[in-house]
Amino acid sequence: MELGKQIHAYFKDNSQVEIVKLGHHGIRSNIPGDDISEFYRHGKRTLVVGIRKGLKFQSCKPSAHYQLPLLSGCIGQCEYCYLNTNLGDKPYMRGNVNVEESWNRLENT
């Protein structure tokens, strides 16, 4: 995916960013933290760039018909988050780079 290559090149040139290449299920084990608070703090500074395998759109009524699966997570650095019960084990941001596939799926829905 071209977008993935562009993101990798951008962060590769930034000497203060650590890039870790992982398989599909290696994200959580590569975020440091001895306890949930430390894991959450490190996770909030983590960007996962990947390819979304399932392109099925989730219903998002009444505000919209469907969610467009390009990003997940939250970039907020809040002290307290009422969404923590949903995002606690995945505090990182995830961006999906197969945007064209998502757009094509959207057009065919």
C-alpha cells in the first residue's frame, strides 16, 4: 500500500520515533508497561499502521448509516476517559492504509 510506504518514510526520517514491524497479533505485547496505567500511557503514544482485513462496515445509527473503517482509537491524552472501559486494552491509535479498498467497498454498498 502506497500510503503505508509514505507513512513509514515520514517516521523513518524522524530519529525520535521507534519503528517496530509486527505481525497481526503482536501489538499489545510490544507496548511497554509494568501495570495497566503505564501500559495505557505508552499506548497513547503509539501509532499502529496496518491493513484492515475485514471490510464489513458497522452500523452507526442514529448518527450515520455506517462507520468508515479508516481509523480506530482515540488521540486524546485525557486524565480520565469514560471510554476507558472500551479502549483500555487498546489505547493506541490505529490507521488502516488500504483506503482504496474501503472506498471501493463503500461505493458497492
